[in-house]
Amino acid sequence: MSFTVTLEGRTALVTGASQGLGAHFAQKLAASGAKVAVAARKRADCEALAERICADGGTAMAVTLDVTDSLSAEGALDSVIQAWGRLDILVNNAGVTSTKALLEEEEAVWDRIMDTNLKGAFLMGQAAARAMARDGKGGTIVNVASILGHRVAGHVSAYCASKAGLVQLTKSMALEWARHKIRANALCPGYVETDLNRDFFASEAGGALVKRIPYRRLGQVSDLDGPLLFLCSDASAYVTGTSLVVDGGHLVSSL
């Protein structure tokens, strides 16, 4: 039995959408009928993506956004509401990482990762929830976490801590905002092949990691399409406070 997800009539904002997964998510939401605000610090990249979405028949706008700044977060939400009347969907995708041993991690780098990955999701979620609560129609928030919010890997301690915090923050959002008809869920990808990691996974070390995934392959960005649309649409109307893991079985692999 087939099932078609439509987001016609919905408005969405995707953070960290100038490249990578965020850009893919923005295009997918637009292709499913949503009006999409492409938000990131790099204005030119956001404008280029918004133009491509519009050229493909979608509706999109570029929004300059620094998720670590509360005024920038509020301004981004105001831009969407002024343009389209309301916000239905927030995808908190902005994120950064570093690869360094915990003994060598620098305080400034730790702060940058926490500010972007965790504080940024809080600021954007709070601004969006306030707007959704005022509107009275509710909405949905998808926080892009990671399987490293559930398990740990070496040399990415700040990233792991930030994503574990994001999983727990998602539950708090779900609990406190359900009364406003706002759903909050975490999308937790496993290792997904992108332009940034393709060379590593082609190496011997990368190949060894892939062998530990029960499916014996990396995830592709397209593997996240169905889960994303599920969480953003009425298909998940009674789903909130959950973590949807998309990892080819990596989390349940033996230690």
C-alpha cells in the first residue's frame, strides 16, 4: 500500500540550510509542497538554493540566521511570519563538530559546538514555539540529532554531549509544548555519506567502520527523506518526544 505525504499549505524553516543535509532537507520539504525558508549565516548560499527551489516549481525564501544569537533567531521567525503569515515546521539542522582527543579539546571549540548544536536548537525552538502558541494552530519541530546522542565515539566528545543534550531537550519540548499542539521529535541519523566525508569512507579506516554497520553500507541522504517527511507531516500527528533513528542498525550492533 502506498502512502503520499503532502505538506501543501505548510510553511517551514530549515536552519543550517546553506549546504549538506540542511540544503537537501529544504529541497525535500519544498518538493512536498511546503513553502520553505532557507536559513543560515551564508546569505549568498541561501539565496542560491532558494532560487533553485523556485526554479523547480517550489516556493522558498532566503533568511540570514545565526542560531547562537537570540535576536537573530527571533528575526528569522519574524521574516517568515511577515512573508507567509505563520510557521508550521521548524527543522533544527544547524550543527558543527570537531575531531580532537578530549584531553586536547579547547574551551572555545567546546563552547562553539554547544552554542550551535544545543543552545541554537533551544533558541530557535523557543522562538518558533512562541509563534506557534500565539497562532493557536500548533506545529512541529524536528531536531536533527545523531546516533551519537545515544552512543559514543572517540575524539568527538563535544559533539556527542551536544547531541545527547539535544535528544533530552526534544523530550522537554514535547512535554511542555504539547498543550499548545506543538510536536517535537528528534531525527537521529547514523553515518550518512556526504561530500564532506566521502573520501574518509573510501579509506581503509572508513571501510572498517562501515563493516560495523549491520546493513554493511553507509546511509544516503535519500534514506532520511521518508523519516523527515513523516515527522513533519500529519502522518505523525500523535508522535511527539521520540527519537527516530535512521542508521542501518548501527545502534543495535554488538559492542
